[in-house]
Amino acid sequence: MPICAYCRQDRTLTREHIIPAFLYNFQRQLDEGATIGWNEVAQRMVGGEAKVRDVCAECNGGYLSDLDAYAKRVLSESGLLVANFTRSRVTIKHDYAMLLRWLLKVSFNSTRQDRVHSPLFEPHVPFIMGDADLPPRHRVACLIGLAAPARLEDTTHVDRETFLKRSNGHRLFNPFVVRISYGAVRGEDRYVLRLVILGAAVFYLLMFHDDTLPGHAGAAIRAFLKTVPGSVELTTKLRLVEVATGQKTWLELYENQVQRANRVDPRSE
């Protein structure tokens, strides 16, 4: 019998959403059943619901579902779960351990589809399940940034008609598009960067290599903060964090992905 990716038990497996169902449901409500997200394997914007089939019913309907419910509450209460985010800042009230468990879960699900960084997440599965302590900062660091709205007329590389439906006539637009993928920082080899983009909110997961010392991790985090102005590191000490709009717009976060579709090996970034 197949083994569950989380509890590692021989159980009947079910389908687990890579992007949680509540996010798909929210997008459908916005646009007559349409869903829009970046597919890392297809290297393009796609509709539909991506799933992995390696999670047992007990895990799927238990703590993984509880994590999704928690994330939905955080996004809703912070005002991020909206069709068009045009504010200049956001305040997020959160429990860092719970939020990090969810972000790791979502990214781990994605890596099992693109098969690039899955081994990085496997040591953290007990933490995702709630059976292990919070990983130290020199193993996993989490930062958040806020994408700025943009004018749709500034681009020719995305389907403007699709997004115009969601803008409701606003000149500035910051749509709720979901992307779970990898990133790269030039010259940096101390960690692998994973991104979880939920509308205007951009979560950066710095997955440090096992031999990274605490001091070196701290230096890497400080350097990364300088490359993403406005971003903030999330920690257990900050249950309430305010994030200001950064310099990059949502189009800048997505246009390069759309332009490079099917032309660049993802492992070369």
C-alpha cells in the first residue's frame, strides 16, 4: 500500500490541493468559476486545481485542514483576501509557528509536483504535523513583502482581459493571483529560496543548508532584506507585523515568469 507523504503510514491515499481549496474557492467567487495561478512545471499561468495524491485521509482531513483554516483566517482578517489590493501597507496578526507550518506545507506540496526541492522540506514534516519544535532561524527563515499595484496598460505579456474583469474599473490593480515556486539571489549559496505569493503578500522561505552556522544565516537574512525593500522577517517575537508596499509591482513579480515560459531550465535560476 502507498505511503503517506506526511505520516509515512501505509494508508489509502487521497488528493491534497497544492494551492489550498479555500484559495481556489475565493478565486471562483471573483470570476465566474475561473482560477488563476502560476504552474511551476508548466511554466505558465494556468487555471484549474492542481493536486498531489500522496496524502492519507487522516492527515488531509486532520491537521492539514486545520492549517488551511488558520491561514484563511489570517489572510481574511488582515484584508489580503480581496480581489484588488491597492492599500500601501498591511498589518498581520499571526502565530508564527502556525503560519510557518502552513507555508512549509503549501511549499512542500508544490515541490512534490515540480520535484526540485522536495528533500529540503522532508526534515520539517514533523514540525508541519505539529510533532516537533519550531526549526531554528539558521535552518528556516520566513520573510514577508508586499507587492505594489500596477497599471495594466504597462504590460503586453499577460492576458489583460482576464485581469480587467477583476479590477472593477480601477486604474491601479493588484490581483489575487497565487504562485508557489522557487527564486534565486545572485551569488547566494547558503540557502534555497522558495516563494509563496498570495495576491499582494509575498512570503519568502529561506531554506538554509545543514552546514550553515547561525551567524552566517543571520548575515544572509540581513543581506536579503536589503534586496527586497519593505520586507520584514517574521519571528515568534512579532505577533503583530506591519508591512509596507515594496518597490516591485505584481506585474514585475510575474512578467519575467511569463516571458521565460518554456525557455529556461528552472534549475538554472
